[in-house]
Amino acid sequence: MKSKGCKSLKLCAGASAGGHMNQLLKLLEHSDLWPIQPAFYVTTLQAVAEKLEERGPVYVIGECNRHHPWKALKTLCRSFRIVLKERPDAVITTGSMPLALFCGLAKLCGAKVVWIDSIANMKKLSVSGRLALHFADLLLTQWPEVAERYNKAKYVGALL
């Protein structure tokens, strides 16, 4: 894959509704951290998508968790269509299981994945964060104690 400059990088930002999205939007407000703005967004609920539409194109992949495999399969199918259509170069997310599925597919298609585990996870990574450990290029935790538990997780200071 050719190295791309920041201006041609196609960045996807994604998070589930609620706290995950609030954390992601707070991070994206720091323009000093992001040389470019996301080309598109991925979320789990239509109500959140409507609020994000002023920022750019938004896709809704639906909610799922490990207890509802059929919902997870639907989310995976929706995610696959979006990844094939948009072909992101990089995905940044604050997570949840639907975004872990999306990021896994994006990784298979060549995207770099930055996973920022929720600030709420003080003792260990979230279930979806532990899944993301297998494919994320950068996995950040917001607690030094959590980073000590996982070889691939990094703590770089408080993000929020």
C-alpha cells in the first residue's frame, strides 16, 4: 500500500451511541491531535447519526453484543458493505462490540485501526477492547494499570 499524506488519508471515526460517542467527539474537538477531519462516521443508532450528519456522511450499523449472535451477524453484514464502499485508510474508535466488528473488517481490507478503550474501564479492557487487541494497530487505555495487564495496550496519559 502506498504511503499517503494526511490530506489524502480517508479517516473513519466511529463509536456506539452514548458515552462512547461523547468520548470520541471530545477527542475529535482537539484539532491539534488530528491533522484531518474524518471523511465519514459510523455509529449504532439513527438518533446519533442525525446529530452527526452536520459533520459529514454517517452510517448506522446497529447495536449488538456477544449475547445476540443474529444481531451481530446483521451488524457484520452492514459493516462489510460500508467498508467495501468507503475503503477507509484508518479507523479511530472509542469502541463497543459493533465497532470492533467494523474495525476487524476494515483491518482485513487494509485500514489501520486505533482503538481507544473507554475511560470507564479502570481495571481491565472492555470485552470489545480485548477483541480489538488482536487487530488494532494502536490500542490505548486511559488507565496505566490497565496497560500493565496487556502487552499490546498503551497508556499515553489521560485522553479525556
